[in-house]
Amino acid sequence: MASRRRVHWAFWVLGAVAVLLVLWVVFVKPKKAPAAPHPVPVTTAAAQVEDVPVLITALGAAQAWTSDTIFSQVSGKLIKVNFAEGSYVKAGQLLAEVDPAPYQAVLTQSEGTLKRDEALLEGARVDLARYQTLNKQDSIARQTYEDQAALVKQDEGTVQLDQGQVAAAKVNLGWTRITSPVSGRAGVRLVDVGNLVAAGGSASSQPSTAAATNSSAAPSTSSGAAGIVIINQIEPIAVTFTVPQGDFQHLSDLSDAFRKPLAVVALSQESGASLGAGELTIADNRVDPSTGTVELKARFANSGEKLWPGQFVNIQLTLQTLSRVTTIPATALNRGPKGDFVFVVGANKHVTMRPITVAWTQGSTVVIKSGVQSGEVVVTDGQMILKAGSLVKAINSPAAGQPNS
């Protein structure tokens, strides 16, 4: 009996100890602190103060500043070409020669006719002087004197006509020597020596004539005639491009109606490298109603010949330069229902959502009007999972003088 009591007593003691242990675990044992949040990896950049150019970009096409297609002004056989294809020629330089023999013959004939008629005029004047004396002496009929005076005037007209024919013959003879009207680069020769060239055309099967200045005698030519060669002036060279009419009005205001030149840069479409700087001074006199754009023409010195007629380039036109403005990368800009904002990293590595006002966006740079100060660090990548108060860790190396976030 005594041993059974001892067993029961032992069970009661063990039960009490177990209850005490449970109560101690539940109410007395200290709880573990919650785990610290993991920082969000982001990239950051510091707001900077810099000068930002305000640019307009457009697709442009280079063209010769002056392009002349050289035609023959008289018809005949092409006997000589005096330029090398692809070479530079100067204004007034001899390019080609048409057979001058028929035109020299016409000039000789015209000069002979002129001398003959001048002699007839001189004789008629001598007779008129004699008849004038006799008329005063009432020794001849007045009708004879008046007829002689009329003959003198007729001969004077004939001489004047002869002088015009001589002048025309000299002009045509001079046109057998074809010269360049401008300095520039010669292209590929479009007609070879030995071909018959026609006045205003490159080649013709029409017979040669020495009366090219006479429209009735000039041979008919095709409107598609190609000429002898094309001379392109490429120093300077022009680049044409179009801008929307809204930008055109801004450009007109900044340039005082294009009286003041605006800086233009041509960039390679393949590499983006600069092909030269020029000035915009020429604007078309109308807005194209089909596109709402205005054509502009810029002049480039092109001393290095990096621009070539027909080449397509990208144009950057500087409107103005914003001086000492606060900028951030465009990737830091976020747009929400209440407007633009950025995530600004504080000294404790936590971010705040800061509303901002954007003054201008130029490529990958955003000009800030208000909301961010120079030197403040903004998040440029990783914003999708951020919220106000998030802990962040920058995975890029901060710039010199930038706080490590």
C-alpha cells in the first residue's frame, strides 16, 4: 500500500513539472527578434549641374552647293575632252571642244559680206554728198537726191544686219570651246570624243549646223539629254532636311527669321561620328501642306570632303543651350497617376518617392525644374519593386563625391 502511494505521488510531481515547463515556454521564454529586411539591389546616379544643349534631330541629304550639267550650245562633232573624270576643275577651265571649222567658215563668210556692204554704203554716201551739192544748185531733180538718201539708209541697215551676223558667228565659234561655269568636281563623262553633240543635248544624229543661235535652224533635242558632264561644287556643300512647322516657328524666332545663323552638325548614319559642322541660314518659303513640314538648307564648308552629294546623314540642330541646370538620367524618371517622380536614396539607404517637375528632355538626359537638388542620389534601375521606405543597395560604383547608398 505504501509503495502504491509513492508511485501516485511520483506521477503527480512529474505532471506538475511538465505543466510548469509548458507555462515557462509559453509565457517566460524570450521571443526571437524578426529577421531584418533584405535590401533591394538597384543602380543609382547623382543629380548634376551642367549645360544642356536643346537640339532638334532630323534626317538630311547632302547635295552639291551648285550642280551644273554641261551641255554643248552648238551642234557638231566633239573633237576633244579636256578634263579627267573625277578631277577638280576651276571656273572658266576648258572642258571640251566641238569642231570649229564650220563655224569659222560662217564667220569668214559673214565678215566678207560685212566688208562688201560697208563698201557699198561708203559709195552711196559719196554719191549722196555729190547729189546734195547739185540739189542746192538746182542742177538735178529733187527726186534723184531723195532716192539716193533712201539708198544710203538702206545700205546702213544692211551693214547693221551684217554686223549682227558677224557677232552671232563669233558667239557660235566661241561656244565650240566649252568651259566650266563653276569650280567643282567633274563626274563621269557622259559622251565620248567623236560623237555628234547637239545644241542643248549630249549626242545627236542630226547634221551639224553653224546656225545654233537661230532657233529655226537649231536641231531638235530630247528633253532627257544627259549633257557632256556634271560639275558638282562640294566645297562648300549643302545639306537639306525638313522640320515640323512647330519647330520651324521656334527656329525662326531664335534666328531672327534666319538672319542669324544656327549651328548644325551632320552625323554618320552608320557610326554616329561627326561629319562636319555647318550653319543654317536658308529656309523654304512655304509649309508643305501634305506633311506639315518646312524644308531647310544648311551650308557646310566640307573641307575634309566627308560629305558627298546624295549621302543621307543625321542632322542635329542646336536651338539654344540651357546653362547650369540640374539633370538626371532619363532612366530615373517614373510616371505615376499624380505626375512624374523619382526615388531618392537617403543617407540611411532608404528611398523616398519625390515628385518632380521636368523642364526639358534631351536624349538620355532630363532637365529638372524642381524636386531634386544637385548631388542627391536617384535610382536609375530597379524601381519596379520599390516603394516608399524601401531599403536599397547600390550595385554600381558611385561617382567621386557621391554618397555610397
